[in-house]
Amino acid sequence: MPGAISLGLARINRLLYLLKSPHCATPVVHISGTNGKGSVSAYLSSILSHSHLAVGRFNSPHLADEWDCVQLHGRTVDPSQFYAVKREVQRVSQREAVGATSFEVLTATAFSLFARAQPPLDVAVVEVGMGGAEDATNVVPADKTLVSVVTAVDLDHQKFLGDSVHDIAQVKAGIAREGGDVVLSAGEATLVEHDARASTSCLPPPPLVSIPLAPTAIHPPFSTSTSSPSPAPLSTRLPLPGAYQLSNAATAVLAAQLLRTLPRAVAMVPSLETHVTDDSMRAGVEATTWPGRLSWLSLPTPLSAASTGAVAEPAASSASTRPLLLDGAHNPSSARLLAAYLSSLPPSFRPTALVFALSAPRDPTDVVKPLLDALAASDEECGEARDGRAPSRRVRVVCTGFSPPAGMEWVRATPPDELARAVKAVVDGDDDEGAGSSSASVEVLEADDVEAALRLLEEGDVAAVEQGPVVVAGSLYLAADVLRLERRLGAAREGGREGDS
């Protein structure tokens, strides 16, 4: 079936050959890994753009719209341009009986857009879709691969990649090119300053970090001049929350440092040596955005009024908006990272509810358990901070689905009732470990979609506990539903204002 996952390079290589090899037009930085590869690509492409280089970027999956997976010159590609090129790729695949999968069509579309960009691109930053060795993006030849980057590796997609971290790491490392340079994510930035006090938004301000510009280790070692000291670390503030962003930022900055110093990379793109500076790296890191991954937004409440345009002006008080934390955490390792972030939040911003969805077939236990632990612990700390008494904790988990992502017919959400049964088993301790929250009152609910889930959280008692922050996690496709809801509510408010004028 053309839309299903089918790893291998035969189809994509033939398709790209028929399209006159657009993947050979632009030098590429190729990024694989389990967690962090999207953040690293966001940091690195921002650094290169702030270095006055023409940059393209391809990430998967897309977020709110199918075309937002491709950026040209720091902006999301125009939808009409995206679909014109995609239709052309599809016609070639069909006419020549290539049988390309949806992701192979998308990958060929991205490379074709890079090749046609005006002004021409200097560099393209390409994120692997799944795995590495047999991923459709793994087609760029060595003489067009500037550097390969492998971020943190953990268990994920075992059905396709292997049952152990060792097996998966071998697949991820398959993006390395003979004679090429590879950056392995290992080091971290050093935290220089972290103001734990809440800022005006009640969230800690971006921390100041010191990022080394020299690798932790070099394999195989090569001789360097003893008269050349190691470059001074880069001091910058990290805009993306989460302790793990120390490693992601350090990986991206090291990749940028190597791009401007490695003879092989500079020979391919000479402007890297002069355009990438400490100042441009600092500016690029501090300007990085990565929606849907530990990102905060506020939605009006009640949603029923907002969706009809009744909320004509932006809400002016916290009583009429509800903060949401979106994160695409969908596997055990990313769930643990999200849980660590939840536990680090100021008491007033620790969520009181979880809206949860998961792609099928995945075991929810190891994903939801750390999140429940963090919600329960956060609730307890928050209660003690308020009045010093034993808190009366109420945690709500709403199990829901998500919209089928465009062009990914094989992706489906676990049915809410099935997901709720699994979450209840964790809460009741049927997994032999328990949820770590036996002193908390955990209520597990079901809703068809994310809007219904948020409405469900508005029902009944609307005391402060009910209006507290909500974390939305378990799938990036669920986060995308929230972003589309935010966009729709914004359009309704704009319509309400026009109607009143």
C-alpha cells in the first residue's frame, strides 16, 4: 500500500532520479536520533539563518499543516508552491509506477523545493523521518553531506528499528557518510545562571548557559597545532524550556562550529567560514522557536463562548484564560523528560490536568506513568506551598484521540476508551508498580477530541483547581490539534470584533 511505512531506498532513489536528482542540488546537514533531533534542527537552522546564509529545513512529521514541514529562507513554504511541487512528484511516481510511499513523496517534494528555491539555498537542514539507514532522507551523497548529526538514542519504533538501544543506534548511525564528519550528542552546556524566581509570565526566564565550542572527544583523533588554544565557550540564553535543551543546544552549536572550521564543509560552502560567527550563533540560539514541544499557550475559557466569537477582545485576566503546556512526548524517554520539566515548574504553574492521546499500537504504561507521578508530586508541593497543610489533590486525566495527520494514512490514535482502561490500570496499580500517586485523587475521563476534552475540564466545579494549567501530551498530532484550535478561536474572535465594528 503506497501510504504505509515501508523503509528502504530503492523507490526514493528511483523517484529522485526521475526528478533529475534535486537531492544533489543543496549541501545538507543530516540529523537523526530518537529525541532532540527536531530541536537540534531548529537551533541549527536558526543559527545559519542569523549567519546570513540561505537555509532550507525539512522536519517530519508536519505540525499543524502538511506544508509546515518545509521551510525556505527561514519561513514556512507557501502552501500553493508546496502543493504544486507535491502534485508534480506524485504524477511522476504514478506515471513511472514507482509506488512511492507518502513519506517518500514528501521527502522528494522537500528536496525539489530546496533545489528550486530563489535565491538559491546555501544549506539545507534535514531531519530523518524514522531510523536512519533506510529512511527516505538518507539519499544525499557524501559530496553533498556537510555533516551528519546523531542525537540521543532510546527505544522507539521497535517494530521497524530493533528491540534494543544498541540495534536502534546502529540504524540511526546509518546516516554517516564515508569520509564524512559525524557529531554525536554527548556533551551538555553548563548552566551559568538560572533565576528560579517567576518572571512576569510566572515561568522562569531563559537560563544563561555556557556552551563549549570544542568536542568532548574526537574519533579517530587527529593532530592539531598546540599553538591553537580551544575556542572560548559561547555564552547564550536558551529560549526553549526543559533541562534536556542544554544537550540539544550544545549539539547544534558544536555542529555550527564544525561547519565553519572543518576543511571539508568549508570547501563545499566557503561562506560558512566567514558568515558563522560567535555573535550569529548566539543570536540564532536565542531566536529559536519550536512549537508543540514544551510550548505554552493560553486558550480562552469557556471554550463555548470563544468558539462563537463571543469573546470579542483578548482576555485580560487569568480567570478568563487557561494556560496549556503542549508537548509531543510519545515514548518513555520523552515522557520522563516532560515529567522532569513538570516537576521543575513553580507551584502556580504546575498542571492540574492531563489531556492524553497516543498513537496505536503503543503501550501507554511507560508513557503515562511518569506524567502521573509528576502531576501528583506537583500537586502535593503546590498544596504545601499554599497553606502548609496536607493538600486535597485532584488530578484529572482525559483520554482522547487526534485528527489523522495529512499524508500519513497509517497513523491512527488509540481509541479513547481503550486508552482510558490502560490509564486506569496504571492508576489502580495493576502494572505492579502503581502510579506513584496513591494519595492523590485521580479521575480518568474520555473525550472524542481535544476540544471536547478541554470542555470536559470546564464542567462542574470551576474553582481554582479546575482552572489550573493543563498539560497536553502523548502525541505531536494531539499538540497539532490544539494549535489548530487556537487558530480557529483566534479567527472567531477576529470575526466577533469585525461584527461589533
